[in-house]
Amino acid sequence: MGRIELKGVRKAFGEVEVIPPLDLAIEDGEFCVFVGPSGCGKSTLLRLIAGLEDTSGGHIEIDGLDMTDTPPARRGLAMVFQSYALYPHMSVRKNIAFPMKMAGVDAAEQARRIEAAARALNLSDYLDRRPGQLSGGQRQRVAIGRAIVREPSAFLFDEPLSNLDAALRVGMRMEIGELHEQLSTTMIYVTHDQVEAMTMADRIVVLRAGRIEQVGTPLDLYRSPRNLFVAGFIGSPR
Ligand code: ADP
Ligand code: MG
């Protein structure tokens, strides 16, 4: 399960309202992309959902439960950032195992989940290496592996590919898409990259200055952009 509903969620930093009250429901199993220019509030919105940022108002429900004040570790979500934040002194296996160790998962179950994640991410041959001995793409896969083994009800990605070169980004997009098909877990994916949004999303949420300009499938947005901002951003022919 992984249905996420935002009800009148808002966020201000001091006097500045970065997210005016916003309503949005992300369905269980959906691949939902938040897209918009730099500074429009994508990361803030994701961090509110993750619980890494306190809301200034409104409610966040996950599978019908109010989690507005629930600490991040108890929301059942896993976040993948653009910076990999792997432990350099630990092997890939230990990096992936770390969140399970913290959660008190027993050793046999840890081994099972590591095997499964490594298989899904093509990391089986690299489990005994250190992060420094991996390519950028492999390091990003380890970061995703660390999210997978927590068996979250949703994955939250914040521009996970922005540190990778263009060719690698294309491959990783496909891998994340395939992972979504395999796991059919809810994924919220933040990007400022229109191509990424249009190729990966079941549904796109276009943000401008913390407001939702339009929500729809890539085809909806391409065929019927609501305004020039959406048209321009999505690159539709209007
Ligand atoms: P995006 O991820 O779309 O680039 P962000 O969510 O990072 O945008 O930022 C949205 C706005 O909120 C920006 O104007 C940014 O400067 C501001 N902002 C983000 N985090 C903070 C913070 N901790 N304190 C003050 N302002 C912030
Ligand atoms: Mg951001």
C-alpha cells in the first residue's frame, strides 16, 4: 500500500510562503513526477511528505492515516537523493544492509533482501566493493538498493540522476522504470528535466512557485496544456 494524500498542505520559511495550501492525491502504485523550474518548491514538497520538514499547515495522510506529525522513520517511505551519501568505509553489502541493521531486521532476512535488491539492480558482482571502486551509476544503484531493502510503501526520489552524465541518465531512467514495474510500489520522482518527466511518469504534477499548474498524464499535458507555462515547460506544440 502507498496512497499519499496532501490536504491543504502549506509551507512557509519565515515570512516567505514557499508552498501555498495544496491538495494532491498520489495513488497506490503510481509513478508520479513533480516537475518545475529550479526553486519552485519540488524538494520542499518531497521533504514535507518524507517528514524531513515540518508543515506550516494542512495534513498528510499515508494509506488513510494522518502522518502529519509522524517522524520520518515511521512513515514507511524511502527517500533517494541526488547525492548518494554512501558510507565510503563500508562495502556495498554493508551500505545496503545498514538501514535494516538499524531497524533490527534479522541476519537471514537481511541476506535475503540484499540478494533480491542486488539482483534487481545488477549489483550482485559488486557487493564486496567499496563505493570508491564504483562508477557513478553503480553508486546511485547502491543508494536505490538501500531504499529497496526497507520495503517502503513509497519511494521518494529527489533528482536522483542529476549528477550523472547524459548517457548514463538514459540508462538509469530505464532501470528505475523497470524497478517500478517489478515492485509496483508508489514512486514520487522530482525533476526539473521535462524529458525525464514525459518519459517516466504515469502522471505529472507541474509546479510553479509552489502551486500546481496542472496534473495529468504526459499525453494529457502534451495535447492539452492548460496555459503557456505548462506548454512551454512540457515542450508541447501549442
Ligand atoms: P526546488 O527543489 O524546486 O528547486 P526548493 O524546494 O528547494 O525548490 O525551494 C523552494 C523555495 O524555498 C526556494 O525559493 C528556496 O530558496 C526556498 N527554501 C528551501 N529551503 C529553505 C530553507 N530551509 N529556508 C529558507 N528557504 C528555503
Ligand atoms: Mg530541489
